[in-house]
Amino acid sequence: MVTSVLFVCTGNTCRSVMAEYLLRHYAKEAGLELKIGSAGLHAYPGDEASQGAVTVLEELGLDASSHRSRKVHPLLLEEYDLVLAMTSLHKLGLEELAPEFGDKIFLLKEFVERNTTSGQEPGELIEKDYEISDPFGQSVEVYRESREEIREKILALVDYWTRGKEQKMKIVIGADHGGYEAKTAVLEYLTAQGYQVEDYGTYSEESCDYPDVAHKVGKAVAQEEFELGILICGTGIGMSLAANKVPGIRAALCQDTYSARMARAHNNSNVLCLGARVTGLGLMMDIVDTYVQGSFTGGRHARRVEKIEQVEK
């Protein structure tokens, strides 16, 4: 699950404000710990929220009277895991401003439907249906309609993330003798967070062959007994080579959090490989967090992953 969300519209006085305060409220009710913010592509820093937005939020007991707008900039986008725009023009503006963050920029409606609508492929979604109309300068009733449109999507997101929090994924972990100590630490770390983790060995520092463990873990993930796998050896190279020989496995050797995030988001990786002799435990835990909390963005990346799978057929 993401840990931080930024909403973006034009001036950061209407739609993004309502989205920010609504998510802040419902996330708190659900016990979700999220960093939540909002900004505008053409905002004047320090502007107050529009009176219409303040009024319709007050109807729900939410006080946005102290809100002050801020303008989007690349450093701000870098702070958040997920950036949700209100219209396709906002999304386009964000992608032009900071193309390096394009993988985490979505329309609010697009992201909700992609993650909560069962049986629908990302390619079937039509972007023109994702626009959230601008109530600025219109009646309170129009603001109220916009608020409800946004609230419906926010509630769906909170429900989705809450279910994800309650139903921790099943993970299988394995290592050779070079990764045994690190494997023990990662297993304890994930178990303490509530993940269902099964240990496929090795169970001591006695010398063993990494392909045996990699194939066992890879087959279990490929057969969908587990959602993700983690493999650790001295460098992670041997494990990644061996695991990727198992049909259906997309094992990624990651030595930094950015690679871990991209492995899930762009490559739909299902096995994380780590090197105990090249990556310290502190960084390793950060990489594991990023990887297990990530998700596949689909879209153009789905086509590319399908081409990888075609080689196995």
C-alpha cells in the first residue's frame, strides 16, 4: 500500500482541497497512516480554499478554512508515492513538468477503477470518463455534487487500502548459506508487520547450492501458493539467475529502493533478490518495504511484460 498521496488540480482551492480533506478524514477513521497533501499546477501560493469548498466540507464536519494553496514543483512530487490529478489536462501538465515521475501520476478516477474494478483490464478504461468537473465560481449545489463525486472515489480507495492492510500477503523466503543471517532478519521483520512468511531454507550457515532454494521458491510463487518471493545469497546474482529459469517468474535483483519500486511498478516482478554481502541490513529492510508495498501500474508496461512471457511459450 502507498504511504503518501498528493492531489493536484489547477489552483489548489477546490477539487484537490476537497480530496485532501476527505481522504485525511476517512483514512484516519480507518486507521490508515498516510501522508496526504494537495497542490495546484497554476496555484498562487497562500490562496485560501474557495468558499464553496469550505462550505461543503463543513457540512461533513471538516474544517478547511485554514487551508493555503501551494504550487506543484518536481521536488514536491518526489515526496509522494502517488500523485492523483483531477483531469487529463492536469495529468498531462504533471507529466510534462516532471516526466521522471510519470509512473506514479494517475487520474483519481483512473487509479480507483484500475485497482478496485474487478475483471476490467487497464486498457479497457477510457480516460475521458475520468474527468472530475470544476465547480469553481459556481453554486454551492455544484460544489456539493463535485464533493460527492470525489468522496465516492476516496471511500473506494480507503476500502481498498484497508482490505490490503487487513489481509497481509503471503510471502515465501529462501537463502543459501551466504544469505542465511540476512534471511533470518528479513523473515522476522516481515512477520512482525503481520505478513504471512514461510521459510524455504536454508536453515543454517552450512554450505548449500543456491539453485536448489531458488527453484523451490520460484515454483511456489509461479504456482500461486504465494504472492511474492524473496531470495538472498551473497550478491543476489546467483539467486536471480536461477529463479528466472522458472517459467512465470520475474526475479529482480535490487540494491536500492528505486529499483525495487520500478521492479514492481513497471516489470510486475514477483521475486525479489538481495545480496547479503553487498547490501547492509538497514538498506535491505527499506528495499523489502518498497518492494512488498509496491504494485504493478499496468498500461503500456503490461504489453512489455507480456512480451517477456511470450519467450517462455
